[in-house]
Amino acid sequence: MVQQSGYRFSQKIMLDQLGHVMKHVRVKLALAALCAVAAGLALGDAALAASADNGKTAFVKHGCWQCHGFEGQGSVATSGGMVIADTPLPFEAFKAYVRNPAGAMPPFHAEILSDSDLADIYAYLESRPKPQPAKDIPLLNNLSTK
């Protein structure tokens, strides 16, 4: 019984210490997130100053269209259907992914694709019109009623 009681006591101490450590981790994560948002706001202005017209040219020149389609609509065959037009990613996250992607996409380092060109591509993708909801496309509505 004494050993079991000691075990519970040391378990409580460990849980208290873990809670203390987790509190510090949460604070540091919150600070990191705040810094990332501040950096995104500061650097996001560069993305806002970018040119969608130049971005379309760079998108074609660097071959992005080959997997993502000319409108950034994606392809089931080449990009797993990944739609990159009107991306919810902030510019810095988009840039980080393009520089060090996962999967089959090749990395586009700054020597190949400048930060300026990348900001232009982001502006181009953000400028693409949003697709219509399926309910607003008559042909799709006709198919669903048959």
C-alpha cells in the first residue's frame, strides 16, 4: 500500500510539472503565432504590391500551369486535385511551401523563382475568380434530378 501511495504521489508531481511545462509551451506558441501574424502583415504588403499580370506570365514561364492548370484549378492526374487559386494560405506559408514542397512538386528555390516573381504568382492566383457553387450551374442541377 505504501508503494502504491508513493506512486500516486510521484505521478501527481509529474503531472503538475507537465502542466507547468505545457503552460510555458502554450505561451511560447502563442508568441510565435503572434510574431508570424505580425511578419505576415508586414510582408503581406509586398504580396499586395505584386502584379497579377506579371504573376500570370511567371506562372506560365515556370511551368506551374502544367500541374495546376492555367487558372490554378488543379488536376486530379497531376496535382491530386489541389486547387491553388484563391488559396487560403497567407503569402509566407505559400512561399515556404513552394520553396520546400511535399509530394511530387519540385522545389522552386530563390535562384529559380525570385521572391518578387513568387509574390506576383501569388497575386495572380488570388485574382482568379471564385468558382460558382454547384447549385448555380444548371447542367449539374439537371444531372442531380435525374
